[in-house]
Amino acid sequence: MIKGKVIFGSILFLVLFSTSCKPVEDDLLDRPYNLVLPAGFPTMSIPADNQLTEVRIELGKMLFFDKALSRDSSVSCGSCHLQSHAFSDVVNISSGIEGRKGMRNSPPLFNLGYHPYFFFDGGVPTLELQVLAPVQDVNEMDHEFPFAVQRLAQNPAYQKMAQIAYKRDFDAFVLTRAIGAFERTLVSGNSTYDKYNNGNSSALNESAKRGLALFTSERLSCSGCHSGFNFTDYSFQNNGLYLQYPDSGRMRVTTLPEDRDKFKVPSLRNIALTAPYMHDGSIATLPEVVEHYNNGGAANPNKDPRIKPLTLTSQEKSDLLEFLYSLTDNDFITNPDYAP
Amino acid sequence: MKALNFKHFAFILLAIFAAVSVTSCSKDHDHDGTGHVHVYFTNKYDGAAQTSTATYTGTNGRDFKITTNNYYISNVRLVDHDGAEVPFTGQYLLAKTGENNELELEGIAAGHYHHIRFDVGIDSVTNHSDPSTYASTSPLAPTTPSMHWSWNSGYIFYRIEGLVDTSAAKNGTVDGAWEMHLGTDSKLASVELDIDLEISEGSHPGLNITMNTEDLFTNIDLGGADIATHTMDNMPLANKLKANIAAAFTVE
């Protein structure tokens, strides 16, 4: 895994002594990083211009937790994306600088390298491009991108790491690539459910097993949208939260009426850790989410037909919840490689 | 201001081609037979230089100011006497008020050119590229004020904004914000202007193009529903702005 402290230490050492020592071959300092994927996960495609290396990832992590990205140096990426909550936030709408509020719930960050696009409306195609958004969003970091880059470029450790990792001065490319590299290492796939799925048939209790069967049943159809190893097909769907949504979702970027009020299907991994739920954080707890699906949701014109009253018994509800709880990966939220 | 040559190679090819085709009839074998053109874009309002401090009065009697007036010029082509287009692909200009917005077109075969064509905006391939991959000196790199949408990745083709008198009485208090940010692939605006351009070997004439900013506001009220658009959130206003662009440019 990432030998964060060691790398940072050696970089500090370099920064402090590079003038007095014999120059060290920079190439020796960075090494390709071997991303270890959980059993059953497909290979992750990593852009040619941002292959993973140890220093890239370490630099990305430092930037992720650096408040200097925001205009008044008060907010970092990590302020809204908390490791203890699978890199989501505990409030329905996170606060940006000066306590400003945007309009959407901070989603968890894991297995991002598999996402075909980002945000609830899918408006951003790559992880690197995504970095531009929170830095410039008036309700998040409210910083002109060139100014953020200029400020960070004054940090000698960042300059040194940029040279080692990307063989260039610290710039917009380095900032976006390094954060993207760190984010691709945020891989979560060691939940109780995964242990069961990988052959340990006693990992799930009987209730969770019944919940899994319900989840994949035609009657509930949860796995129709929350499908595959990451529990999402990344499609845009309406699950009947409201008759009229204040946020038009996917339509915001396509202007197509058939996309109105549709949101990217979220992964359900670590779902017990990521309350409150939905794009606006409007549902506070998991039992309430199950209740929402059981009721069949509001009669929105674009609601998917699979969202309909389910007439679940209270035993079925608690079985479904037991299964959802089994999707928590405790190793992910305690992994020191992801901590500042 | 900043112009950029991505496809230098294409120009070299073009230059070689021009050189080869010209040498056969040219007396001077030391040169390649081409000239170049300096194209300048100037933002004006009613014939005078547009400034960010001046107060203008719209046709509806509303006073307003224009604090930002930035746009991309790309896909420049010269049209020769046979109607053939000479393209200058890979060259982008980010034009701004009060700056020397110069685009240098090189390697132009000697001859007479009757039209200049260009787009206001960015072609659909480049529009979906990543600004961080361009050198910081490129007009396509992250800039301030931003010419790129981060929540719906793509460039802002035209960014014009300022302050306006929003009072019902139109009493001249210019303190309300207005802004029009035009972008997305379908909003690329094509412009064609008549020119009378003679290129001979080694010549480098200037071509002055004016953005008559007042013409951008045809049918736009800068009040009510016409006070702001980021394209997707106010398509009618975005469409009006796009429709006004082609006629707003003139050659001096």
C-alpha cells in the first residue's frame, strides 16, 4: 500500500537538502503503484497521462486535504468528504466557504475509477475534470482556478513532488492529475457481503441472506438499477421522491424533457455510513429509505415503473435492511493510506 | 490576445504546397511565395471603444454597463477568388475588451481573398477536452474569469456580463447584475465577412474586425427573463444571443 509517511519524509528531506547534497536521480524516487483490486472487481481503466505512481498518489492526498485550495483557505475536499463516512458528509447539504450551501448532498467517494461520469447529473466525464468544479463553485471553494494553482505552486514540497511525479512545474495539470490519482486508489470491496460473495457462506446471517434474495428479486427489482459489483448501473433514473423536483437532475445538462428529475443511480456500498440519503439528503435514515420504496414513491411523470408499492412485511423490511448493513467495508474507513 | 498554433505542421505542409505551386511561376526562388495576415478584433459600442466603466442606454431606455465581454474565435478560413477555403485549424483566440486581440494567419498563398469566415466558440471535439492539459499560455487553459463550465464540462463560447438598471421607473440606478454565458456544441456561431485582401509574397497586411457590441442586444431586454442565461438554464435568451452574433461583426 502507500508508504505515505516515508515518501513525504524523503521529499521533505530532499526539499531541505537538495541544494547542499549531490543531486539525486529523480526517477529513482517515484515508483509505479500497483493498485490491488478486491476479488471479483473488473480491471480499472486508468488514463495514459495519469498512470498511478506512489508520489502522484501521495501528492494527490496532500492536495485533497489542503484547505489552501479554497479562496479563504477554510475548506478542503476532505471537509465535505469524510473518510469515517466513506468520504461522504453527515449533513444533507455541506457547507462551503463562509458557510455557503449548494443544492446537493455530498456523495461518498470510492470505486470512482469505474464511474463513466461524475455528479448526480453526469455532467463531467473524467475524475481530472471533476477537480475543476468544487474549486470554482461559489458555494464550495469559490476560487478562480488559476489563482488556486498559483497559490499551491508556492509550496516547495508540492513543486518538488510535481517534478518527481509529473516531471514538470506544479500547474493545473499536476493539480487535477494528482487528485485524480489519489481518488482512484479509494477502492472499497471488503464488506461482509463481499466475504460471503467470495465464498464464505457463513459471513452473512440468515436475515441478510433473505434480504439479498429480496434485493435481487423481480418483485423488488432493486438490483435492476443498483446492479453489478458496485451496486449501480450508472443510469439516470427517477425513483419517485417528489411530484415536482426543485432540481431537474439530468435535464440540467441535456435539456431533454425525458431526463427531467432523473439522477445517477448511486452505489449502495457502505450505505449504512452515508446518511442522509438521496441527491438532496432529504431522507435521514435507511429504514426511511426502505419505507419510501415500500410506499412506491410520488407519481412523478418520469418515475420508473419498477418504483411501485411493494407491500413488504416488517420481517422483509428488516431483512432488506440487514442486507444493506452488510455492505459496510470497515477496512475502507480505517485505512491509514487514505488519512491525511 | 493569445493566439496558438497547434497544427504548425499543417501550416508547414500548406507552405510547402504553396511554395511548390508558386515557384513554377514566380521570379523569386528565395522565398516561399506566401504572406501572412494580422487579424485584430476590437470590441466597440456604437462605434467607440467599449469600456467596462461606460454607461450605455439600451433601445428600451434601460441603462447598463458591460464589465466582461469575452469570446472565443476559432476555425478561421480565408476564401479566395475561386471560392476555395484556406483553413487555419488549431488556432484559437480569446478576445477581450481593451486587449490587443490578435490572430496571426501565416503561410497564405499570394492572391486575392474575398471573405473571412470564422466561428465564435469552440469546435465540438476541443469543446470536450480538458483545459488542464493545455499550457498555461494557451487561450484554452483555465483562465479568469473562467471560460469553462466545470459542472457540465465544456467551454463558454461567449461570456458577457455587467450591471443594469432594474428599477421599474428606469431611473438610471445601474446596480443589478446581468450575465449571458453562451456555450454547448449547438451554440457555435458562424460568421462570414466580406473582405478585399491582397496577399503577395512577404506581405503582412492587417485586418481589423469590430465586434459591434450594441448589436448583441437586438431583441434582448436585459430585464425580466432576459437578465441572465448560462445557456442550459435559459435557452430562449441563449438562442437570442447566438442569433445576434453573426451580424455583430464588421470589417473596418
